[in-house]
Amino acid sequence: MEATCVTHVGVCVRDMSESLKFYRDALGMKVIGEKLTDITEGGTQIARLDNYALERNTRHWVSLAYGEGLTPTLTLTSHPGEKSDGGPILLDQVA
């Protein structure tokens, strides 16, 4: 399959506030979306977590962009209060 575009790049981070200090404050990226999801409530987020080795209960994501453009974006993801296994997650979407 040949990719036709990049809409976003996702990066899992250990500390969202420290990561925002770098991407938002130092690099000047603009926050265009933010959400904290409680996975235990169900919904579409459960299916998307199949690419993690460890079970997750929460997901905090922040989408950032440069300038006025909405794509491509950098999406930072963290799992507050949960440990990381240190391993990579799987690529889950190609467009």
C-alpha cells in the first residue's frame, strides 16, 4: 500500500506538561485540541488501544500544529498514572 498523505504523527510521552513546554513553548506550536479519556467508560477508544502491550485505563492527548494549518498535526499521547513497558506501539493507520 502506498501512502498518499500524512494527517498526523503520534508520539507517546511520559510527562505531558514537560512535553508541552518543549513543543508549545519552545518550538511555538499551537494547541488545537486536547482530551482526557477514561477508557473504562467504553466507546471507540477501547478498540484503538489494541496496539498497546499493557492494558490502559486513561488516555490524555494533545494535538499541536504550526501556524494556521490544521494538518499535519503532532499528537502527543500520555497515560496519566500508568506505567510504560518501554516498548513501541504498533502503526495503526496509513492513508
